[in-house]
Amino acid sequence: MDAAAPVVDRVSDMLLASMDACVIVLGDRLGCWSAIAEAGEAGVDAGGLASACDFHERYAHEWLEAMGSAGLLNVAVTEGGTHRFSLAPGVREVLVDPESPSYLTPFLRQAVSAAAALRALERAYRGGHGVGWSEHDADMRDAQGDANRLQLRDFTGAWVREHLPRAAARLDAGGRAADVGCGYGWASIGLARSFPAAAVDAFDVDAPSIEMTTRNVTDHGLADRVSAHLSGIDAAMPGTYDLAILAEMLHDVPDPIGVLSATRRALAPGGVALVADMKVADEYAVPGDPLERIMYGYSLLVCLPDSMASQPTAATGTVMRPRTLQAYATAAGMRTVELDIEHDGWRFWALTAEE
């Protein structure tokens, strides 16, 4: 057997997948998927899609045929011989509906945005510096917010109630929570909705993220109980919070020990930090499973370069093994307990101050 044959097949599959991802995201940016979804079973033809989404009909024709060829669109032939296209089963949930737990478009948007930065990444790799989130296409940040919205908004409160009952009781009694590295504020919103007596402070050093947090909080009618701060948790008053949330952010920061130390100081006596980070294996092994490989992709293209955009840096990267997190926590004067929370992409820890 030719040793190259399976590698040729595998790389050919990669080529096809990368092309499909780009075409799917281009359609998302143009509004194609939503327009086809709105058309329902009747579907659209090229002229109808071009008109609905305001782009050239020749491109619409090619895009529709490509997505039909990929099996993502059903194709029907009219009596006049033209083609009409509608969503194939399951496509709405995966590519169109942001409230679906199966919604994956934001991850494709991030992958495509990362590919667009390959020249900047090459320069960073050679120079030993970084590429920050602000240097990527704006869709990188927006897609991250979209990817985390459903789980943080709808499940954070349940995670706290089930696994951190003491913190939940304090929040029910009017306590305070901090959302550290809040991104677009979805964990803050989730906590405020789940604990109506609690107040939440959302912290982030990224100005566009704080702007979106403020907008999202206002849109959810929670501006009276959620405050957004353009700063790190080190700006918080010591001993303030019964709960701190650090959701999918610790591996990104250049100084994770400093962030955890500041979080420990900000916690009230008996307070707890809930850390959610990537679901990677305990130890490096080959071959890695698909999730592990995806995490390495994010690390190489997004998270590690972002952490190296500031110096000095721990240069953690997305593939933060549990022992690394535990070492950071110990250095910050905190002890860790892994929590048994089911999640496809994250692992969870409760961190408390060492006594």
C-alpha cells in the first residue's frame, strides 16, 4: 500500500472542509442562510436570494449550487426548469438559529477570521511577539460572544445552584458576584437572571467587549443590577464578592497567577471562584481526539498569540492542562476542586482561598 495514500485522503478532506467553511461563513455574512430559512419549504432561486441579500445574482447562483452540492440545501426543479433551494433538515439548528444548542456558525466564523490573519501570525511566530484580538477581523470577537451566549446566559445560574450551594444562598440573600474577563457579559446576565436579589460587576480590559456587555445588559433589562467596568478584577475592592466567574478566559491572559491572586483578594471570606476552561486531556498523548485537535488549532491561531501580545507573559495557550491550572491556583494562594459538570467543551473548577 502506498504510504502517502491515506495522508492524501486526509489532506483532501481538510481542503474540502476548509473550502466549505469559508463558503458557509461568506453566506452567513451576506445573510443567505437567514433568507433561505425565512423562505421556508418554498425555497429561493438565485434571483430571489440576490434580491433578498443585495448581492449579484451570478454569485447567488454559484453559492446556492455549491451549498446544494454540499448537501446543506435541498434542491427542487420547477416546471420551468429552474432550481429552488431550501434548508436541508438540521441546517437551521446548526447554521441559522442562535438559540439552538447545536448552533456552530460562530466557531466557523472564528476559524475563517483566524485564517485571514495568517500573515500576521507568521510575523508573530518569527518575532516571538503576539497577535491580539483587536488585530483580528472584528468578527473574531463577535463570534466569541455568540459562541458563549447560550451556555453562559442560560446555564451559569444552574451550575452555581447545583454545585456551589453556599454561594447560591449568599446570592439569593442579596450578595455580589464578579464576572472576570466578562467578554460580552453573558455570564453576568445569566447570574442576574438566576439570582434576582444579587448584584453583578462585569470586568474586562477590552473596550469593545465592555461596550457590548453594557448593550446586552440593557437589552435584558438588567442595568439596575449589572455594572460593566473597563478594568481588571484587580480594581475591585477587597473582600467584596461571594462568587467570581472566570469563564473561558484564564488561558488567554498573560498573567494568570496575577488574575487569580486579584480574584482571591476580591472574594469575601468563604467566597468561591468558578473557573470554566477548555476540556483538554489530563496529559499529552497521540493521536489526539478531535476536541483536543480543535483546541490546539485555537491555541496556535488565536489564544496563544493573544497571550503573547503582552509581555511578560505566561504564554499558556488554549491547551491548559489541569496541572497547569492547579499550579497557577496554588501560586495565587488558592486550592482547586474539579466539579462534575457535564459540558461538551469545558471543564470546571471551584477555587477557594487557602486557609
